Amino acid sequence: MEAVKTVVQYYPPEPGLLDLMEHFRQMVNASIGIGLETAKTSLKSLSIASYHRLKIFGTRSEYRLCAISRAAGILKNYRNLSKKHRVRVPYCRRAGLTICYGVKIKDDELILPGGFHIILNNYVLRVLRQPNIRIRSATLTGSRIGVSFSKETRLLHPKGMLGIDRNLNNVTAVDSLGNTLIHDLSRVTLIKSSSRRTVAKFKRDDHRIRRRIAGKYGRIQRNRTRWILHNATKKLVDHARTNSLGLALENIKGIRRLYQKGNGQGSYYRGRLNSWSFHEMGRQVSYKASWEGLPVVHVNPKGTTSKCSVCGDRMVFSKESRTLQCPPCNYYVDRDVNAARNVLSAGLRFSLLGLSDEAVKGNPTPVVIPGVDDSQSSLGSGAQPEQPKT
């Protein structure tokens, strides 16, 4: 399978490159207009309708094709959103470009079609010069460049599973070897709470100024919290790689609907829960695991906290403590550890296929539970059992 990453750096753009980015933006908007005018939104039909009409911008064919591809992506999102919501006509606001053809690295420089050269720093060069790396594309803005690269990885057959429970103040993981990993994320919650209070203090009645200030503090908040999440997810993936473990996460897509206005919750509580970085953590775990060839599965989150991980009965909650009790088996356990064990149990029963974002599709090959199904591992691919000799 092919795993993809992106490395980013700042750079000083030359005037010709800024003009090219503005032409690229205009080509994207022209392609969007052609697609809406002719009711063509797929990449193939939009390319046929708009490729020759974009010659008026005087750019190379590589940039025209990438502009059409960008427009097709915008039109696809517009088509999906218009089915459920009332949306405005889409357009590309900021100058920038994405190029997928003719991107090369030579003599410490990134070379783009048209003779544009960008000097890369040592870190980016060290990353892009790893063995078996293929440059896929480059995305440029007025101050930053992101280079997307990939490598072919072999999907490993795990010897066990690592169940991960994402929480507001920590991430708890339990593996099939009996190890428990807890990473404290309370600093992330504190940084986001401080950022919300700071933005709320600005009372100027100008939505443009307020939006600009909120965007500035939002970037500061993301930069301060993202590295904390990266450290936690890196340790989880390293532990899984060292022990040849797959990773199991809860599929909690749409959980923010539980914390909307009108649900009988206070604004402070909603703001605190909606600042939870569960999606960012899941994204980091998925792409880092796919880079190492580790499978990732997403399991049903129903009952992971309330169900006893020993007997399956319902746990008794206490508002004063995070420790849960199971009356039938008299079992006491931390609620996060209990949830991680239930995620692990569901992940061991899950079947794996393809990349981490495709694992939810399933596969006829069952996951072998170490020490339990070793004798049945030869039957997982549909092979018939060997008949005894007579």
C-alpha cells in the first residue's frame, strides 16, 4: 500500500511565482464557473469542457490540469453540501497553487515547471532524501510550501491489538500483551480554555476585526497544542510498531452533535467539549500507522465506558470518582482504562483490509487472537482444513 506524508517550510517567493499563483487562482475560478454553467462537475467532464478555454491565461499545461483538479474538488464539496444546506456559489479566494507534474529536487532546490527554483532547508532535504521516497506534489501559498511524498509500505499482519480511548484530558491505551499506556493531555485543554477566554475579551463591534483576531489566536493555539498531540501519538505508534500490534479506535464521527446549542447544556460546558481534539488525534494515529504498515480499525463506541470489560455487565458510575464498579463481579477499574479494554476487545474481533482509512470495510480474513486462535490461523483465508491421512 502507498502511505503519504507532507513536509512544510517557509520560503521567500519571487515576483514571477506570485503572478503564477494569482493566475492559478483565476484558472480555478474560471473552471468552477464553466462547471456550474455546463453542469459538469466530474474531473473528466470538467477537463474536457475547460482545458482549452484556460489557454487565455498563458500558463503551462501542468498548471492548467492541476487548476481543473482543484476546481473539481471544490465543485464536489459544493454538490454534496447543496443537497442538505443552502450554500453560496463557491470560488477560490486566496492566491496559491498545487502542482502534481514535473516536480523535482536537484542541488538542494525544488524545481517547478517553468523554471522556478525554491531553496529547501536541511530538515526538508533530509526528509525527502529518505530511501524509497517518491515526490507526489507541491502546494504553495504566499509564504509556505508543502511537499507531499509517499512510499510503498507492506501491510503487516499484527500479533495483537492496541485499543486507544481518546478523552478530553488524556489518551489511554491498552494492548493485548497486558500493557497500559496513559498520556496526559490536560495541558491541551488548559491552552484552549485560555485562548477562548482571551478571544472573548475583545468587544469591538466589527466582525472583520474580531474574525482576524480570532484567527490569529486560533493559529497560536493550534501551534501550541499540535506538538503535544504529536508526541502522544508518536509514542503510541512506536509502541505498536515495536510489538507488532494493530490499532483500534472508536468511530466517534458526529459526536459534536451532542454538544450543540439547545441540548440543555451550558455554554462553558459546550465550549470545553467542542474544543476536544479527537479528530486531530485520530488523523495523526492513522497516517503514522499507515506509514509503518500497521492496520487501524474503527469500532462501534456504544457501551465502551459503561460495559464491564470483564463480564460485560453494566458498570456503576460515581460523580465523585473516575473509578467504576461492576456489582456482579465486584470489579473496580478506572473508566478510561475500562473503555480502552473494551475498544481492544472489539478491535481483536475486527477484520482488517487495506489502508488505515479503508480498514472499516472489512475482509473475510479473521484476526487471529494470540493464544486462542493459533491453531485456526490456516483457515482464515478460506482454505479447507487438511484431511487426515488414512
